[in-house]
Amino acid sequence: MKHLWHWGALLILLLAAAPALAAPAIQLDPSSLAQGQPARLRVCLEGAVSQAEVRLLGREAPLAQGADGCWQGLAAADLEAPVGAATLEIVSQGRVLASRQVMVKAHDYGERRITVEGKYVEPDPAQLARHWDEVAKMKQAYALATPRQLWASPWRPPLDSVVVSPFGRRSVVNDQPRSPHGGVDLRAGVGTPVLAPAPGRVALVLDTFFGGLTLMIDHGLGLISAYRHLSQASVSEGQMVKAGQVIALSGVSGRITGPHLHFDLHWAGARVDPLAWIALSRQPSPGPAAVKPAPAHPARTKERK
């Protein structure tokens, strides 16, 4: 009995001294998140994994497996996400395979005060009912989770123009606070060709009350781009599009005071700065096999007066 006790104690000591198996490291680029800002993700998982998703702040999106066997995708905090520590998890079939803490930082996008006619911000009951029906349809498109990355090259802006209303800026309209701007407004006259910034599948074409003629593209991995206030859609739902393909013509549809293109981007439903993503997509990918893409020509920024 005494010998058994000695052997048991020795086994416990050996197990305590043995190095613990390291959990898979989750790479984030950048390493911390800010409200409305995207990050690229990469993780190399042990064993046979047939599918993987990233989970953050109640949102979940698929990852794609690269040629080296590692998984990659995106992560982002919504424009109005809570600030502070958050847990990012890699899951497969309900099982957590890896996790890490990330800091979500506040990002001040500024504020503007404007005065407009009531018809632009005060819909009647019938118009409001129409709006909420359209919101439900758009949410279905934003919830798409195609488990493939449909783009391979850096993204490009949908047109070569200037920003007349930036992403994230809060508006006080007729002395009433409104939701922050969920996209960027690019200067464009009626009939300007709008180009697909990356390959994808047309998820929705819908004439909406506030956004006018709206077109949405699913690019895979939970990334959905949208184009609003169009005068014409040049593609149809379900159609695959290539980067640089004309998808629409800009216009003045919906509740706006002048022609422009509203361009927005969502990851797993979270509002993300589309120009920040375009810039990030042109940087070397995290991981040992990163290749620097060709230089970008991003949209220029100019405030709307």
C-alpha cells in the first residue's frame, strides 16, 4: 500500500511538471478593435476540423480554410458596440476550440447638426410600416453566412470620388439626435456607374423608402456590402459579379436632398467602416505567407457642406 502511495505521488508530480498543451493562437490584425473598425483573423487549429466560425459580442460568422490548413476570416465590433474587454471565440459544431480576450476601444467619429424639411425624417404611419418591412428583408440579407471567401484580391472603392459624409458621424437633425451614419456617402451625379468592389453574389435588390433603390452583395464570411439611392440596378438577385463590374447607376432615390452614393458594409450584421476595410484588405495578410498587394487608390475624403 505504501509503494502504491509513492507511485501515485510521483505520477502527480510528473503531470504537474509536464508542459501544458498550448491553445491555438488567434492572430488579429490589428490586435485590438475599435467601434466600427474591422480586423482580419487567422488561427491554426489542431486535429481534423471540417468547419469553423468566429464568435464575438453575440455575432457569429464562418471562417475559410486556407491552403496551409489554417482558418481565416474577419472580426469587427459594431459602430455602437460596448467599450471594454470582450471574448473572441473560435467554435466548431458548438464546441469552443480557441479563445482570446480583445479590447474594444471607443472611436469618436464626430457630430453634425442639420435642418431639413420634415418629409425627410418624419414618415407617416403607412410609410413607417413600409420601412420596417424593408428593414426585415435587409436584415435577412445581412444575416447571410456564406462559408467561403468569394474574393482573393484587395478591394477597391465602388467609384472614384470624394467622401461627402463620412462613416460613423452622429447627426442631430432638426435638434433631434439620430443614429450614427452607418456608411459613407460618395459624391456622384445621377447616372454615374457604380462598380463592384470585390467579387460576390447579389443578395438583394429592393426599392426602399429611406434608402431608395438599394443593392446588396454577399462576399462570403459574413461580409455584405450595400449601395443606396441608385437610379438603376444593372444586375439581379442571385447573380455572381466580378470586381470592377458595373452593378448599378447612382441616383437620387429615397429620402435624400441631393444625388450621391451611400456605400456601407456589414460583418455578421455589425456596421463596419467600408473604407477602413478597403485599406486593410490591401495590407499583407497575417501569417507567414503574406504577399503585399498592389498599391490602392482609395476614395478621397471631403466633408459635405
